[in-house]
Amino acid sequence: MKAAKYATIGAFLLFISAAVAGAAEVPPGRVARLQYVSGSVSIQPRGTGGWVTGLVNHAVSPSDNVWTDKNSRAELGVGAGVLRMNGETSMTLTDLSRNTVQVTLHQGNLNLRVFHLFDGEIYEVDTPNVTFTLQKSGEYRFDVDPANDTTIVTVRKGQGDATGEGPAVRVRAHEQARFKGTVLVRNIHQAPRPDGFDSWCEVRDQRQDHWPYGGYGVRVYPPYPYGPYVWVGPGPYRYGPWVWGGVWWR
């Protein structure tokens, strides 16, 4: 009888310890929302070895990996920005803190549109070759070819700085820069005409520009986790399952 009693107490204490440990982990300041999927998209939650199917409205946390299969595309909304991935693209959301949106593009094609860059806010894209920091809101594209050790940065609107080994290289609107290796060499020319991926991103931009409520409030978020703005209009989580994200439901 005493053994059973002690076992019950031990199990209760273990449960309390686990609850305290979970409560000690603070949820991220903000997360990205997978708001469009075409084809096969996979997400690897941080700290896990397995992949799960990326579904619309899936919340993506810092350190999560995202992969788009061949002939697939994905769109993620975060803060006042939108990340769009072409097929066979690998990306990690490195940091989604109060004032920072940092992603690592391992391979493939990434389009980044930032509606508004708040004072003190940082949008950064890291590749095997460069670190690119936005200086203005605008439209940016990144192409990473790990086999040839190259990164191509195209700025349609806005401007930003590429840093690596050596002086930083500023890339302005309507320019394209090519970087090979980590020693930056200024190799800038006029941005080329849009291709199929660019055209798809433009169509998505037009749809978002005409969404009521600014696309579920994507453009009215302040750069802090808890403020006067939350979801505006019909909630985006009307459909789909809830999944435990380690420190919160998503």
C-alpha cells in the first residue's frame, strides 16, 4: 500500500517538474504562418529529426526547417513581410524575435517582400556566400546554387547590403549582384526580366494587395509580440488541426 502511495507521489512530482520546465521556456516573440502551399512542402520542427507535411496555417517557429519539393511552392507570412519559396528550396527560419527576421537559405530560390521596415527592425537573409541585410522595404530575390558556390541577389525595389569577407557591397533597386565564395567581389549589373517564379510572386502580391483587412493584418503588425494589433478580420485558423509546438499550440 505504501509503495503504491509513494509511486503516486513520485509520478505527481515528476509531472510538476516537467510542467515547470516547460513553463520556463518562453514562446518566440513571433512566428511565421504558412499561408500558401502548392505541391509538396515539408517542415522539420526544431530539435527533431523527422519531417511533417506543411499545411496551410501551419505556424513555423524559429529554427524550424522548411523544404519545397520539385515543382512545389510555399508562401510564409511573418511580421510585415512575406517569404516565397520556389521548388527544391531549403530554408531555415533562424530568428524571429521582437525586432529581427533572420532566415538562412541553403539552396534554391527565395523571394522576400517587406511592406514596411519599422525603425530598428532587421530583415536578414544568410546564404553560404553572403549575409544580406535590408536597408529599405521592397522586393528582393535570392538564388543559391551550392554546387557552384554562388548566390545571386536581385533587388526589384528597395536596397540592401551584402557582407562577407571584405568591404560590404550595396545592391540598389533594379540591380542584380552575383557572389561566388565568401570573398565579396563587386559584380553588379541591371536586374534581368522577370521569370516564371517572379511572375508567380507578382500574382500573389496582387492578390494580397486586394485582400480585405490587409491579408489578415499582415501589414499592420508592429515589430513587437504583444501590442494593439492582432488578427484583423476573419481568423486564419478556422480550418486545420492544432499541433503542439513544444511551448504552445499551433
